[in-house]
Amino acid sequence: MKSADTFRIALRGILSNKTRSFLTMLGIVIGVGSVVLMTSLGASVRGLILGQVSSLGADTMVIFPSTVEGGGGVPRVGFDSLTFDDVTAISQLSTVRTVSPVVFIPGDATYGSQKSQPQVIGTTENFFINQSVTAKVGRLIDAQDDQGARAVALLGPDTAKDLFGDGNPVGQRIKVKNSSFLVVGVANPLGAQFFQNADQRIYVPLSVAKEITGQKYVNYMTLSAATDSDLALADLTAFLRQRHKIDNPGNDPKKDDFVVHTSKQAEDILGSVSLSLTLFLSLIAAISLVVGGIGIMNIMLVAVTERTREIGLRKAVGARGKDILQQFLIESTLLTLIGGFVGIASGVSFALIIALIAKKFLATYVFAVSFGAIALAIGVAASVGLIFGIYPARRAARLRPIEALRFE
């Protein structure tokens, strides 16, 4: 028998009972759709997470103060462990290109009746180098502003929109914690960094922030490594331990009164976590493919039983066992492939809908589809059809014509 004839007979067998065929494919549709949806969401979340650190640059480092425990669990050092003297000393290290301290100024920003709740930070011009901040309108804060303690401010784009709408804020005056600042520029968008909106900021000179807050320590500092970031990390860690007289031969981070993070380190950790999450979700979704395959095997066994007389008649007129085997394998494979393509369309559609909704809350969320996962899902669906269709097909092929014709 020609393969084309076998294919037509198999297709006719599927179409002869549309409801049963649809319900059989439904398990595959759900399984493949779930795999595609989960891998798409995983890819989107992975891009979102890695986007939090990609804007910082490969050589960027951040040092935060940390609370450590002394004897008997009594706090030895609080969150004032990083000083301006530390900043000066670190700037002399050969492994550090630039360093910039940061001091927070609490309070809202106002312009007339307009109000915003930005993160107001006092810093130096090196901060803009380390964080890749550029001016969209006007200029950045420079060394002269810091040295002269000028009350000037650089606005993040979201803060500028909150206070001035579509107007040009350069040359206007805003108030932060009862202090007046002249706006000298608006920064280009940065997006989210470590899940904080870097566009909802106001930058002012460090000297002005110190005067307003009276703060004697830094909230954190940013650095740009002059060499390999791993080498700079080791150098900074050893240097700060020596300055702060921390005895830590076992390299236990809990004993340090500081924490050093590199963008490479954060990217590796976040990338690993998001990949593991994607694989875990995909594995759970793939279980439904196996369940769908079992459903196909059950339905094909029922089909073999119902069509026993048809099988006997075909064998009586010359059909070979391999023709019957091929027919039922084609039926099961067609069911899974059709279900697979419908599942792919459904998974991609749901992923797109979720992306459109998420975009309203997370501006950096991007719709992503893994074509490798789609190809894998189709391959798995076809394999499921073959694997779970073999037993019913072999059972049909082994029926003896006389016994099949006698079947009631």
C-alpha cells in the first residue's frame, strides 16, 4: 500500500470522530502551550533581571556599609562604617579608576504646586562616569559645582516630567527639604537598576548634601575598576579590612562592616537564578505533555478496539501488518503535531498578552520567545505521539484477520 493512501486513511480516522480527536489533542495543546509560555516568561524575566545591572557597565562596583556582630551578638559597627576618608584612600588604589561617594537627602521635591518623591542623592562628577549618566538637556553636575557648594540640581527624566510636564526645567528653581536648587540639566533615561527606578532621581553636589544633612559618613560609594573587576574586588576587600582593623582570615563576609558588589557578580547570580527558575517552570509544564501522551495512548487503544473489524477487513484484502502499524502511528503523530502547533500559538499569544500588561508596570519588560524552546516542544510532541502510539499501533498490526472479522 502506498504511503499516501495510508496517510489518507489515518486522516480519515481522525476526522471521523472530531470531538474525540479534539479532546485527545487538548492535553498536547495544554502541554506545549505551557512549555512555550513558561520559557517565554522565563526569557522575558531573565532579560528584565539582567537589564537591572547591564546599564551599570562591566567594570562598575558598589560598596555598601554593613552591620556586623561583635562578641555576644552586640552590634559592633552600624551603617556609618564607610567614611569620606575611606573614599579618599580608595581613590589612591591602582586597581580603581574612579570612585564617588553618595549621600542621601530625605524629603520631597516641589516646583510650585507640583510635587515629586524622588531619590535625592549628593555625589561628585565621578558618579556620572561610573553609572553611565549623560545629560539629555543642559549639563551634568561638575567638580566646580561641588567645590563651590553650588545649589544646583540634575533631574532624572521621570522627576522632570513629574515637576515640569513637557516643559524645559533648565534654569528653573525647585525645592528639596526647604533648600532651593537651580536646575542645570535633565539626564537621559537609565531605566531600572537593581529594581529601583534610576530615572526618579535628583542629583546635587556632594558638598551641598553634606551641608544639608550634616552627615559624616557615606550611604554607599560607586567605583569603576581600572583592571579586572575580580582583582579590584580582592584588592578593595583586603584594603578595607586593613583600614577598619577587621581580622578575617577565613574570608567570612559576616565579619566585614562593608559589602562590595560588582556588576559582573550580580549579573552572574541573577542570570543563574532566572535560568534555574525558567528550567524549573518548564519542567513542571512538560509534565502535562507526558499526561497528554498517556491520553493519546488510551484513546488510540480505544480506537483499535472500535475498529477491529475494519483492521481485519483491510488485512483480508491484502494490507500488511506494517501498513496497519504505519496508519495508527500516523494518526497519533498527527494528533500530537496538530495539538503542538495549536499549543505554540496559544502559548505565544498568552505570553504576548502578559507582556503587554506587564509593560504598563515595568517599562523594561520585553516580550521574548525562545525559538529553541518552540522547536523542542514540537520535537517532544512528535516524539510523544510516536512513543505513546507504538503500543496501540503494534496491537492493531498483530490482530489476525479471521479473529478481527469475528469481533463484535
